[in-house]
Amino acid sequence: MRFTIIGITDHPHPWFPPEVTGSIRRGHVFSGGRRHHAIVQPLLPKGAQWIDITVPLDAVFQQYHAAGTDIVVFTSGDPLFFGFANTIRRQMPEAELTVYPTFNSLQLLAHRLLLPYHDLRIVSLTGRPWPALDRALIERTPQIGILTDREHTPATIAQRLLEYGYTAYTMHIGEHLGNPGEERVSTLTLSEAAAATFRQPNSIILTGSPDAAPFGLSDDSFTLLDGRERMITKMPIRLLTLQMLDLPRRHVLWDIGFCTGSVSIEARLQFPHLRIEAFEVRPECEAIIHANMRHHGAPGISVHMGDFCSVCCDSIAARAIPDAVFIGGHGGRLQAIIEKVLQYLSPQGIIVMNSVSEQSRQLWDEACRTLHLKQEAPLHIAINDYNPITILACKRQEE
């Protein structure tokens, strides 16, 4: 099957070069969104069949297969830029594609702003969750182009930036770009954008000069559990713990017994590619970690409350298998926790714990022997007048 995929803007009277108009004139089956249909309907040949692109997409592709002929598809902007051409290639890899792009909405917005966009970091929130935007913010990207949807609107995006302290950005919003009668471009502060409403479709460019993220967060910058200084993993130990976890090469970190969230937050800021799942049994810690996430600009940590040994982790691991686990607290049930971790840990995954007493070290050694885990060389460290700490790590035995 062959597809001719034509990119269009919101202009109500689109112009196409002769090659494209010839494809439309010769076509019999056409497809696109309802908005696209309204724009191109006057150009379609008499008796043309139209297939709406709506969810679920499986039903759309069933109609494509049933049509049994070449199909002309209209999409917004560049069909290969987060576009429907990529979906067709995934669903029908044997199909033959011819693509005729036009400017995508972020290009049009950059043109209206006279903004060079060769360094623009592109994030799509169209039918997607927050992680890509969170990572761009944590990495202090100076120019971020955002594709929106009805859930991730300019207002909700501005609210998220304000919530996590990314106030150095200015928001540029383009509505109905390409439609001379409807197009509007606004440049607003985040507070102004958070209080405004915008018409769909729209897209965003964020510009700013955010300060660089610190390497190592000061201990006194965290909200503590009951004000107890000893209930936080100290900054030098946090950084050594992250090094022991080998996080540059990891993808998913589980932080078990997060307390204030200091390890999760430090990991989020230093390694924003990570997916982080944080677990804690004490209910009062839920508000503490969220306060610390907002204060340090660390969005995107998934928080799970309850006894780890009782929490169902199947759906959590189904989203992403952990390959690094930090045990910050075990309540005397270390072996039971490690046994549960091993149900989900990737084959090359690593488990790390900070031991503050001979008793916890004995529990660790016993669990590693019983569960046939290979221990890494321990790291001993003492800070000021605090008790010495041993950073312990283990992996599965190599077969």
C-alpha cells in the first residue's frame, strides 16, 4: 500500500505545488483529522472517501487495510516531525510513503518571533506525560519548543514551571499558526500565562537563562523529618552513594525508605535521564518529599507510600524495570526487602545501602549470603562528628 502524506498549516485556503495538487486530483481515499478535513474538503475530487484519524488508531488502520488502495493523508506541519508518518511506519512498515512537508508549528512560531531556532530543544506533550519537559528544565535548556494538547495547555505548563521554581523563562505562545484570520502570538511571563486561556491548536517556545544546577545540595536546604538532622543522608555521602549506584549507566532508580527524599532529589538533578520511584512507610514524609522536590526544582519523582514489603510493585516495574536500588531504611527487615527487590531487579542491576551500625552490616552480610549475592568492595567514610558510615553494594552472582 502507498501513502502520500501532505503537511498543511491552519490556513483556510492552502496552496500546494503542482506535484501535490496532482496527487490530490488523482486520489480516491483521503484521511486526516477533522480539522484537516474542513480545510481541504473543497479541494477533494467528487466522490472522495474520507477516513477520520481518531483514537483508537487501530480502527483507523483497519479502515486503511479495508480500503485496499493508495491513500492521501493530510497532517499538520511536517509529517515526520512527531507526525503521523511515523505512526504509519510503525503500524505498516512495508507501506511505501511519499512525504510533502510544510513548516511545523514551532518553526512558524520561531519565524513570527524572528527567533533563530537551530538550538531549540523540542518536547512533545501531545498525548505524552511530563518527563521530556522535566528533563529539559532540569538540564537548564535555554530554548525549549513545546507541542501541547488539551491537557498540557500553556496555562498548566506555566503552572508546573512556577511550582518547581523555573521562573527564569518567558513563554511565547502561538495560536492557530498559519491561519491569517485566527493567528495570535503572545509573549507572557509565566504568571500571566498561568492565569490565561488559549485556543487550540497552540504551541510554545520557552526562552530564558536559568542558573546552572548545583553539584551537591546543601543539607540545610532540605525540609527535615521532625527537624532531625541525622535523618538525612549527608551531601558527601549522597554523592558517593550515587557514584556507587553507577547512575550515568542506569535507567530506573528505586529509592526505598526515602524519608526527606534527599537521595532521590540529588539523583534527579544530577542524572535527569533517570526514572525514579521513591518508597516510604511514614505518611508524614509524603508532604516532606514534595516540599523538597518543589524547593529544589526536581519534578518527576514518583512517590509511593506504604510498607515496601506490602506495596504491589508489578505495575511500577511493568512501566520500567529497575536497574539501581538504594535502600535508605529497612526497619530490621532487610532480607525481606532485598528478596522483593530481586523479583524485579534487572539482571545487571545493583543494590546499595548505607550502613550506620554493626548490626545493619551483619544484616546485610547475612542477606547477601542467603540470597547468593556478590558484594562489591565497601566504602568507609566519616563526616565531622557523625558516626562512620559504610556504603555497601551488591549484585547478582555472574552465571
